[in-house]
Amino acid sequence: MAPLKTAIAALALSSLGVIAGCSTTANSAQARADVTADSSQALTKLVRENPAAAAISRQARATLVFPSIVKAGLGVGGAYGEGELRRGGTTVDYYTSFTGSWGLQAGAQSYGYVVYLMNEDAIDYLERSDGWEIGVGPTVVVVNAGVAENLSSSTLQDDAYAFIFDQKGLMAGVSIEGTKVTRVQTR
């Protein structure tokens, strides 16, 4: 039984290594340009395909976009991706998104997510914090089909609204609760 546990732990740690190896951390001009291009494409597709996202995007003060998150795990897992903060359609900063997890899990998947920041307090919190852990600080509502049915421009009272999109892979479910969003120090 001990060799099996050792093998599982080694596989889980190698999964985290693969995720970490995917990172470019937006330090080069080319990496930042790639993040911006991918973010633009993801936002365009999300707004075109999701009426709730389109409505919220028109009222948001800023948009945090992570066009591609890679998640892998076997017992222990993690998810990593790079994105940007946009205000008025202009990129103002670059960010990373990391989630660590443990428990009953096996497989790999990719997805993207967008967080629409609805007020200056939410934006200030993101910019002031030494990494924002989603679920701590501003209230974030993850918009799924059920939530979207009850949203209108007059009911948008929360600090932020998140949309998860383009889920592909072999893991069940995606949650951004507990995800740590950290500003990238660009040169």
C-alpha cells in the first residue's frame, strides 16, 4: 500500500510541476501581448455567447480576465493561469491566478474565467491587496444559468460577478473560491 501512496503523491506533484512549467508570468513584452490577445478573444466570445455577461460588462468598472487556466491533480492538485485587468477597454495590469487543492480528484482540464468588478471598492481591494483570495474581501457572485435568469441592471448589487467558460477536460466541476489572484511585477 505504501508504494501506491508514494506513486500517487509523485504523480500529483508532477502535475503541479507541469502547471508551474506552463507559466510565462507576463514578464516579457511578447508574453504580455499574448495575454492581451487571448483576453480580447475570450471577452469577445463570452459577451457574444452569454447575454448576462454582455449586460454586466456594460456596467462593470473593470474586468479581470483569465483566458486560460490549466488544472491538474491526483489527490493533490492545482490550477494556474495568467490574465489581465482592464479598465475602459485598456489593459492596466497583469495578474496570475493560482489554486491549490487536495482531496478526491484525478485528471486535468482547462477553463477560463472573467470577473467583472462593479465598483471602485472592489478595484481598490484588488490593487491594494498582496494577492486577492477570491472568497475573501469583495463579494464575488459566480454567475451560472440559474443566477443569470434572475439578474437585471437593477439587481446588480454585489462587488463582482464571475463567469467560468470553455471548460474542457476530464475533471468534474470548477470553482474559483480560494483562488489567489496576484499582480505580476512587470519590468
